Amino acid sequence: MEIINVPEQELKSITEFLMEKRLIFHPLISPDGIPDFTGYLGRSYTLIIDRNILTNLISLCTSGSLSDHHMLRIISSIMFWCISNNIQVNSGLALIEYANFKDSNEQSSKENNIFKRIFDVYSPQLWLDVACGRSNRVPIIQPLKNEKSYTFNINSDHCHMHFMIEPQKGLS
């Protein structure tokens, strides 16, 4: 992992932005969107990103920019914040949701192949520069010739929770 010198004010600014927007939720450490890691030293964390964040992240990585500068700041702030706090980022539920919507694994597999390369292609410094407004572009991730296929189109109770399903006869 690349070591960079981050001015304290920039780190504070990114953290305050994420807290102000209440983007990070967890039932124990941030039920109101404001992370509190008191007493959690040494534990590992995983941020599960939702479909809206993943869609914009993939779009940024495949086009090099986003026309929505607010979303660009959100994406870059989340990515820098996670990397700088050693928080893993997981897109699995968002990919399952997309595969269920499409009733296919094809697009979700393409997105996963891109997502898996993000942490190798983009440096923490790049995410910091974008989050702080010094840049509004990232290098484009080109598709690989031999992309791997994944199975995301599965029956998931978690995904069903997010959709209103018409009650079956006798259940209403």
C-alpha cells in the first residue's frame, strides 16, 4: 500500500463531509450515519456499498469522469476514507441486486471485473486529489480480454427485503 502524507485538514474535511452527508451506516458504530470507532480498535471493518454508489463508481472508472460533481466527491471521499482507515469495500449485494434486476449474470460480472481492479489501478493519492477538488478525472479502466464470469443472479432474502413483493394468497 502506498504511503502518502495527508494534511490533517484534508483528512478532517473528508471525514466531516461524509459525516455531514450521513453516508456511512452500521447498526453499532454509526446507526445515525456518524461513525464512532470508540472501543473498536484492532477490529476489521467492511463497507458494503449500495447499488447507487456502485453504479456511479463503475461509471467513473469506465468513463474517467462524472458529470455530477457532488457524486464525484462522494465516491472519491468514500474510497479515500476507506483506504486510509483500512476498511475493506464490498460490492457483492449491489451486484446481486443488479443481477436479479437483469435476470442475468453478464453485466454484474463485467462490473465485478472492474470493481476488483479498482484498488490496483487507483492510488490513495488519486482519490484524495479528487475528493479535495484538485482533479476531476481518473484513468479509465479498460475491459480485460478474458474477463471472469461470476454468479450473482441468486435468490437472496436480503435483496427481497429491499423490494415490495405482492403478497401471495392467504398471506395478507
